Amino acid sequence: MTQPMPTPPHKATRRDVARLAGVSDAVVSYTLNGGAPVAAATAQRVREAVAELGYRPNQAARALKSGSARTLVLVVPDGADPIFANPFFSEYASVIEAAARARGYALYTTASSLDPDDVLGRFHEFASRQVDGVLVLPGDTPLDRVALDGVGLPWIELNAVNPVSGVASLGADLRHGAVVATQHLLDHGHERIAFIGEPNVDEPRHVGWRETMAAAGLPAGPFLGAAITRPGGHEVGTGLAADPDRPTALFIASDRTAVGVLRAFHERGIDVPGDVAIVAFDGTWEGEYAWPGLTSYRQPIERMAESAVERVLSRSTSSDLRRPHHELFRGELVLRRSCGCH
């Protein structure tokens, strides 16, 4: 004999809460959403009824009514090298989420090819879901500012190196970080300081290293191109370890590249900092647990995250903040053993 399907449990409604608490539907709404003052004793009865019935407000309906889902979206590049394999970006995303939650917003993360058509399609999807704002970690392809602005969602570009007209953006002052890192190695007495980073002479870390060496009256070099990955660092480190005329110090554009170099040196008996001193860039947790501990210029992710969330939430309500601008943030050098300080 076929058994009857069990009846699904009744889902408590706002009216059920109102009936149990002996108040109107409106008073329940005021208590939960802060729409109007409610006497303390009455509010307490409503909260007790909510707890007893297990009532959960319908967030989708609330979003449709208010035009806000109390939600932000972080869009990150989707590629062969997963963005969160880099500890810097995983830490940054975590701090952004904390900044959003502190303001009562949820943060969702999604990966995109960042092709202009794909990003535009995502923005339309976000708008249909009543998302309140979008934070974008850009890829290699420039974003279509005019098309994205046409969707009507506030958005901001993170990790931006240079300002782009009409785009709200922010990033770390990479050039300043390179100057601080290179000067620190100069202060240790090194005169042959190599730079390991992406093969782009206009990249701000490359520029800062080169200018600091020139200001000290020293030739910059060598420059060693490497992917900003651990294998990329390991490959360059292996070559340096085999070179008897290697430089005495390295400024490396990323902690995870530096970790690859450290492993190659360890495998081949190159002492850090005795044979080669190292200063890196980003200041992630990975540098703290490398061996030796990695001296690194820490990007101020907490301040950048606070500003990014505040700006994207404010752009729709303040004419002042609606005017896009670019912010640069300076970090600080975190000293550990790899440079010779400890």
C-alpha cells in the first residue's frame, strides 16, 4: 500500500508571530526592521514569538520591496592560476567581507573571465537580484566603464595601479613600496640588488626599484623576469643559486614568488640572509611562516577594504562621493629575518 506523502511543516509567517504576540502585523515589521518606535515590552513579546515559532523573514520579498538585498558582490578573475591561490587576495577578500558584514551587508564572490561582455552580463544579473554594489578585481582587459555605468549599479575597481577617468578605484602605492624595500636593502650595505617580478619595465615596483638604485648612484640590476607564482620564484631561484656572481640582495615583487626562491635556495645550500638578503612585497601570512621569516612590504588591506566598501555603498546616496576618484594607500615594511634584521 502506498504511504501518503508527509505534509511539509508549516512555515511560520509574520501573521503567526503577530497572533502569538498579540500585536498587529505592522508592529512585528517595526520591531524587526526598525521602521517605527515600539514599546520595549511589546518588542520583547515579538522577539519571543519569533524565537518560539522559528520565524525567518523572507529576504527576497524584502529586497523587492526595498530595492536592496543588503548584498555586495566581489568579482575576481577566472583563469589558469586561481586568484585565491595567492594568499594576498584570499586575505584581502576576507577583510572586505568583514567590512561589509560590519555594515550589515553580505558579500558574495564570483569568478569571471572579465571579458567585457561577460562582466556586463553579470552586472545585469546583479541588478536583477537587487545587489547594492559591486567590487571588481580587474584582469588584463580594461573594463567598459560606460556600459557598466549604464546598468545603474555602484561599483569600484580594486587593486588599481593608475587612475582611469570616470572610474572609482583604489590600490596600494606599489612604487612607494618598492622604494621603501630597496632603500632598506641599501641601508644594510648592499650595492648589488636585483629585482624579481613581471617583465614590465613600467610596472610601479620595477620603477621604484630602478629609481632608488639610481638615486643611490648605483646601477640597477639585474632584473629577473618571473611569473608571480611559487613555481616562477623557484625557477629563478634555481638559476641564481647556480650563479657564482649572483647579487647579494633581492627585492621580489610578491611573497609567493619569494617563497619559491627561498625553497630553491634551501635546496641548494644558499643561506638567507647570509649569502643573499631578501625583501618581498605584499606582507601576507605566508611570509610570516616562511623560513627564514620573510621581510615584506605589507599592503594596507584593512584600510583599502574599509574604503572600498564605504565608497561603493555611498556612491548612490552622496553626490560628493558619486564623483569617481582614485585612492592610493601606503603600507609599511614588516621586518623579519630574511633581510638580515633579526
